Amino acid sequence: MLMIGLTGGIGSGKSVAAARLAHHGAVVIDADRLAREVVEPGTEGLREVVAAFGTRVCRPDGSLDRPALGEIVFGDPAARARLEQIIHPRVRARTAQLAAEAAPDAIVVNDVPLLVEVGLAPTYHLVVVVRAAEQTRIGRLVRDRGMTATQAEQRIRAQAGDARREAAADVLLDNDADLATLHAAVDTLWRERLLPYERNVRERLPVRLTEARLVAPDPDWPAQFTRLAARIRHALRPAEIRVDHVGSTAVPGLPARDVIDIQVGVGSMAEADAVADRLAEAGFPRYPGQWWDNPRFPTDADRWEKRLHGSADPGRPVNLHVRVVGSPGWRYALLMRDHLRADPEQRSAYLRLKQRLVATSPDVDAYAAGKEPWFDREHERAEAWAAATGWRP
């Protein structure tokens, strides 16, 4: 089962995107609908709302007067927080129930307006954000929901800002154009990313790029790592797991293969094996077979054992290295990252090597093997830098 979080500011067109996903076969769980359901007449939720805000939020027939409640909470952060304390736990419980009832191969889309505000992003395999310019959103709210421009602005201000919401997004869908444009974007997302992602999660198939091709440095790589790391930590909770961004995409300004290298630190290889299923369920299936890093001089080890996972997401390849904290391989990954960050001359030398290898060894395995002699030589220089600067992992 693939769990997708869908969100967007009020008036962005999020519900239109949800309807299009449902058209393709997604199981859509609408948090707004559930929020209404849990405060229907006769529910414990409604009784608690009335106890908190008084009978003025009830209609004569005993149902919730939403406009009256809205006037109270949208201008008062404390009142809004109190309402959320009543509504959100009930909505989460109902959401979990509906997701559990979905088929094993379902793509479940949780349509949540306040996904970012309540910190739900790490709980999904992917977060999709629908966005539109503020003036576009205000126009829609005035035209389609009968709000005044002031009321629309107030509702927009009560939610997370665009920058915060977009920082949580793995996928951004722009909705300033016509309906056909948004539908086309959703169709492409469904066909090229969500369907293969679901299959890969279900069958535990990591995505592996076989071509050694360098791309220009992407300023979004650190943010992508942050989202992935949050997902990993959530999957492995309550354990306090160290997760680090390593490899070339962790070195600012360095062209690299478009693969995020992540290092997860564990206490032992037995622990690495114990968390393998949880990582796979979170979208990071393990590669079969035995994996290790080549030892660097000086070391007495025959090899540096690790476990290697990838990403099931075809839109974001990942190498996830699970190593024992404090082990030579764990330390080496952090040392070389920080050494290359600190030494522009060696960073340039490494780039020249990579460019030469890509030109002559487009296969990723040959490319990786071709870098080994450089790393053997550079390790001694990196150790000298660590000793001179007092570097520690």
C-alpha cells in the first residue's frame, strides 16, 4: 500500500487534484469530510466542541453552526488550537481505520488541508502539494465559496505559509492555469510515479540508476535529504537513530549523480537486519545479497560490512547505507564528506576524476570501481586534515 499525503492552501485546487486521483483509482480519504463526520449530531466530538465554545456554535436542530465556529477560531489562535485538539485525534483515528480497510495494492491519498501544520509529512511515502498564487486563491474563495476578500485573506493567513508548505513537498502541482492543465499534471504523476512507486513498495524493489551521469548541483538536494531523513526517523521510532547526508550530493557545489546518499547509524549489524522490514515498508527496500565498503589504509579489517537499501520511489533514487555507529565505514563516510566540503582543491580534483570516468565508463559499477584508487590515496590526506583540525564525526 502506498500512502500519499495531499495538501494545499485553501483555494489552491487541492480537492480538484484529489478528485482526479480518485478518477484513476486512488482511495481518497478526505480529512475535511472526516472533520465534519466526527462532530455530527450525537457524537462525542460535537459535545466536546459545545462544552469548549458554548451553545452559540449550535444550530436550532442541534447540528454544528460552522460559520459561527469559524468566526470564533479563525481570528483566535488559542481557540483554533483548542478546536484542533478536539478534532484532529478523532480524524487521525478514522483515517487509520479507513486506510487499514483499503486493498494491499491500493494507492491511498490522504487529503489533509493542515498536513504541514500538524506535522504529518513524515508519515507518508510521498507528499503532494497543490499551489496557486494568493490572488488566484482569493478570487476562487470569493467566487466559489461566497467569502469576502477579507474573509478569504483571513482564512489563508490562518494556514501555513506557502514557503513552509512547499518545503514539505516531494511533488508540487501548480494550479494557476485551467483545469485541463492540472488534470494533465495529475495524470503524469499517477502514471509515471505513483503506480510504479506502489508496485516497488509492495514487491520491495529498489530503484537503481545504472547509468553514470553527472548533473549540475541541485540546491534542493539538502531539503530532499531532510524530508527523506524525517521519513526514516518516523519509520524507526521510538529509537533515536542518527541519519546523515553523505556522498557527493552532500557537498555543496559539487556536480554528482542525481542520487541522495544517506547513512543510517545503528548499534550492530543485527540491529540493521532487525529494521530492514520497517525501512522497506517506509519505501526503502533492501538490496539482496551482502554489501560492504572497501577498507582504506590503515585498517586491519578485511572489509567494512554494511546493509544497503534503495528507494522504491522512481522519482527520487536513494542509496541508503546502514552502518554501525563508530565503525570505520561509518566514520569514513562522514570524514570524506567533510574533507571535500573543506578542501576546494581536492573537491575539484575529485570532480575531474568523475567527469573523466563518466566519459569512459558510463556503467555505474565501472564508474564506482574507477574511483577506488583515488579514495585510497585521498584517505591519507583526509586523515591528516582531520588530525590538524581536530575533526570528529
